[in-house]
Amino acid sequence: MNPFTREELEHIHRATLEVLEHTGVFVQQKEAIELFAQAGAKIDPKTKVVRIPAYMVHDALDSAPRSVIMHARGP
């Protein structure tokens, strides 16, 4: 089941990249901010907003497994 067309998924992806890179996300944990900075994200230390460039998102997606097998706690 896929409720979105390929074109709709691409539109959502591009919009998400735009938000991550230009608006950014609030990150409270100091260690996470340091990891983002080391990876090349732009950090505003005053507001703790992390702006994540598109290449970082693409690198993360490329390194993620294509599928995950999930199991229930019980049989």
C-alpha cells in the first residue's frame, strides 16, 4: 500500500529538505548539537537551532538499511 504518488513523495522530500536546511530544528541536548556541528550542520548556539544541509540528509538516507525486520515481544 502506498497512499502517495512518486511525484507527491518527491514534493514532500524537497519541502522537508528546505525546512531542515533553512528553518532548522531545535535541539536541546548538548551532545547532539556537537555531533551535528562535527558533521557539518550550522548551529545557532543561542537558540540551539540546528540547520541540516541536504547532503547530510542524503548521506544518512544512503547509509540507512532498506528494510527492518520487527518482531513482537510475545509469539
